[in-house]
Amino acid sequence: MKKFVWLLSLPAISALAAENVVLNEVSIVGSVAKGSGKVEYMSPSSTSVISKEQMEEKGVQGLDEAIKYESGAVGQLYGADIDTSAEWLKIRGFDATMTIDGSSPYKGGYFGYQPDLYGYESIEILKGANSTVFGSSNAGGIINLISKRPTNSPFAEVGFKLGSKNQRGVFFDASDNLYTDRVKFRLVGDYEKKDGEIDYVTNEHYYIAPSLMFLLGDETVLTLLTSYTKDKGTGSQPFFSVKGTLVNEGYGKISPSTSYGATNDSLERHYYTAGYELTHNINDSLNFTSSYKFIEEDKDYFGAYYFFDSAPGVAQPYGSVADAVIKTHTFDNRLAYDYKSDNFENKVIFGIDYRKMKGSGFYGDGMLSPLNKYNPARIYQARPIVPGFNLNQSQVGFYLQDEAKIYNNLILTSAIRHDKTKTTVNMNNTGLNGKKINQTTFSLGAMYVFEELGLMPFANYSESFTPPTATDNYGNAKPLGGKQVEVGVKYLPNFIDAEITASYFDAKLENSNIADGSAFGRQVGKQISRGFELSSNVNLLENLNWLLSYTHYNSTKTDLSTTQTIRTKMMPKDTLSSWLTYKFELGQLGTIKAGAGLRYVGSTVDNQYYPDYKVPLYTLLDAMIGYTYKKWDFALNATNLTDKEYVSAVNYWAYYGEGLRATLTAKYKF
């Protein structure tokens, strides 16, 4: 039994540990696993952790890229977009919620936090509806970023990067004691400048993240986390017409690099984060944790984009303006009680959290001067006058969680949470006026461990809700409600070092929102998603690792009205990804690591606007090669190795996927 438990703990350890950087059992207060601060493989739900080593290995540069090898997840459905600020993420057919150390920044329209992944230790993924963890969240699940923080073991690295699209940059990461081993610091920095997929798009990016850890006695740890991000560049949006991309209308083909932007397109945004995490062991059984995070987005954006055909071969562009400051405050305080006996373990958590979002500014679209659709001239376009808005939303949540282990074989989890939200949104003299929503959500899970076989069947039920932060263009502002039932099995074979998970999910979302060409889309009826997932992480040989993920959707449907139901837009029937890595040990000459990946995405549709057309399936190849010699690391990463031109999806507009991107990085550790 001890050997089996030790094997089960390996995934969590490897996910939270770097080669030379170990978090040394410091509990992460902002983890989705609120009890232990570590996401465990032995849990009755579909969770995973992407470590920073895995992100570096695949050359990940954005969050929508990071999830592309995860089962149930589809990234970059809206193409490669470096400047409109929001990470568009879908899991199991629904939007997912991004959180930072358990705190949700504002997400709406072209506002939203776009993280610099170099500043994060790992990414936790909790699939499916679950508001019992952090309160309001989307039905696709939670993608939680764990910030880099001081470590017990001193280390430092500095490096540079060069790549296609005129990419160049430098980065550094260092952690050490500050005067005494009771105070530790970490400083992370990243600078990058690059061009976008679309002509004339550029972005210059700065990121700095200092943090401090105070060991206040043997039972208390206080961590201060801060960061500042600045982006300055060109505003634009990769929206294209279906006619000229998927459909030939007789005028030629629209190039993926075509820009409908104006000479005065602009982007400047600033992100500020600051907060603390406190843990205190009251005694051997009782633990108190407290956290606070402040997130501010200050953005001024103007970008012109294709909207519709005003005449054959003539594009009618619109201009988007997003000029606002939005601030989010999140407090979370909880008590955890552990009880252990010979055959029974139980952890109970009771907590109260509070979230406050406040913002004001200008947001909307306006018509610009027409352009040649296939060869648009780059001209000055007057910035349209758009409505002002004010947002004020608060959420108070009370939650109770329980995890029990009986005879080390039966694992039971349950949670209940009650949230009280109040929202006021004013835009152009319309909106929500103090809309109050009281919502109770539940989650239940069970797993049984057959330790001799290595099999662990599990089942769970969970719920989510999302309060509205605006009305759609028809005045609707209903809360989104998600529910999911999942059954599956996890497998740790005794003949090979591997983790294998298979599951079936049945999920639905009430009051879902669809794009219709307007600024806020339209709320419709129910959306359902049913399917099967398979994921595996297998060490075929000592130096050969194989990651495999497959997802099949039995049904993805969206109600447009009480009488019309369509297949959900942008969702393929099947996705498959596979990644192989092999290490060549060269003795005193160092180590070579080579990796290759394949990503298959099945065909998708937009039956609302283009019922006669399908978006073709596509298969992409990725690769990497790295070399480590003493304290030096070199890596060359390439995504879409063949530079395949493809449309990633259609959702009123068509979106081209990213072409070939290659990046060379070199870093020195000391």
C-alpha cells in the first residue's frame, strides 16, 4: 500500500517542481485544491497541471496555446491574436474562466487579463462546471495560474530569445534569501518585441514581478505577490469574411496577413497585480489561510476590422474602441480541519470570500470608410464615438467543502456554496440597475481505489453560475447556469510508468451567449455538450515520454430559440493531440532533448449563418530540439512546422490559424 500511495504522489510532485527550483512543500493558497494547495491525481474529477517545464518544452507563449495538448480543450479558435487582450478559452464546448492564484480578473468583450506565462509556475485545469471553488465561473471549467514565488533553494537564470515575426527579447528569474533565511525574495522579468500575423501589427511587452516570503515562526508563512505589465503596439483584429476565405466569390483569396486596420490603430495597456497569501497552522489539525489580490487593467485600444461586405469585393470595416480602467479586489479566508484515524481521514474546509469589480470608460464600435476587400489600403480612420459605461459588481460567497478517505480505498468529496451578487452596469443610459442574484451551487464526487489493479473508477456532479456584467443587444441579462455529470476511470498500470484517464461527460449551460456581429452578442437558450475524453502520460522508456489526448463529442447543440437548435459553433466532433520527447544523454558533453507533436482538429460549422459550409479539419505539426550543457540551456521550438494555411473556425466571422512560428531561446542558470 505504501508503494502505491508513493506512486500516486509522483504527478503532483513533478508538476510543482522545476529542475532546480522546488517549492519545498509550501502550500499554494490560491490553488484550486483549497485543502492541500496541490492538485492530486487521486481525486474524483478531471484535473490536470501543466508545469512551466512543459510550457517551455512546447514553446508556449500564450494561454490559449498552453491548453492545446489537453483533452477536451481547444485553443486559438479565434486565430492568432496578440493585441485584443483577452484569452479566448474553451473546454468541453464551453468558455472557461481564467483565474490568477484563485482570483478572477474582469473578462468581457475586449477587456481581460492576458498573462505573461513566464511569470507563472504552473497552470491548473479543472474541467467542467464548478463554482464551489472560486464562486462565479464559466461552464467550461477553471484555468488557474500559479504565480512564481520565492523558493527555499536559491537559484537564478537569465536568457534571451529570437524568433520569426521579428521576435526578440530577454528574461530573468532569481530567488534567494534577503538578509536572513527567514525572508526570501523572487524577481521575475520579461521583455519582448514582435510582429503579429496580420500586416502592420506590432507589440512591445514589459513584465516585472517582485515577491517576498516571510517565515513568521515555525507555523506561519506570509507571501507578498506583485506584478506590472505594459504592452504598447498596434490595435487590430483578425476578423475575416467567409467569402474569400472558405468560399470563392470570384475575386481571389484573402491572405491570412490581410489587414483592414487603420494607420492610427493603437494599443496601450497596463496591468497591475498586488496581494498577499497567509498560512497559519493553529495546531496539528487546524489551519487558517487568508489571501487578497488586487488586479487592475488600464487599457486604451482602437482597432479597425472587417465587418461585412457593403458591395461585391468591398469591405465595410468597423472600428472598436476599448478605453477604460477596471479594478478587481478578491479576499478569501478559510479554516481547514483535519481528522485522521487508522482507517479514516477527513478534511473539512469552511470559508468566506468577497470579490469586488469596478470599472468605467468607453466601449463600442462604429462604422469606418469602406475598403477594397482583397487589397485594402491602409488609411487614417477617424476614431468612432462610442458609449461610456460604468460597472460595479460585488460577490460574497460562503462555502463548505469536505474530503473523506475511508480505508484508503474510498474517496468522497462534497461541497456547497452560496453566493450573493449585486451588479450595476450603465452604458449609454441603459443596463442593469442593482441586479441581485442569490445562487447556491453543489459538487459531489466519489472514487474507489483498486490498489492491486491500479484502477480508480470515479464519478462526480458539479454546478456553476456566472452573473451578467452587461446586457446583450436585446436587453437580456440572465445569469448563466452550468451543470455537469462525469463518470470515468483513472489507471496506474503496474507494468509501465504511466497515468491514463478516460471519462464521459454530460454538460449543459442555460442562457448561453452567441456572437451575432454585435458588440455584446445575444443570449439564447440551452447549450449541451456530451462526449468522451482519453488522456495519457506514458514513459515508454527511461528517456522517452509520450503524451496523448483524444476527445470525441457525441453531441454539441445550442438552442437559438424555442423552435430552432443548431450544432454548437466552432466545436469539432473529434480532436487528437500527441507529443513525444526523447532525451539523449551525452555524458560530460551534456544532454539533447528532441520533441515532436501532432494536433488534429476535426471540422466545425456555423449553421446559424452559413448552414451550407463546413470549416475543413486540419492537422498541424510542432517540434523542438534542446541542448543542455552544464549551466547553459538552448532550445529551438517551432509550431505549425509546415506553415499550413487554414481557417481555425467560423463564428459569424472566419478566423485564420497561426502560421509557422519558430523561437530560439538560450538561458544560463547560476
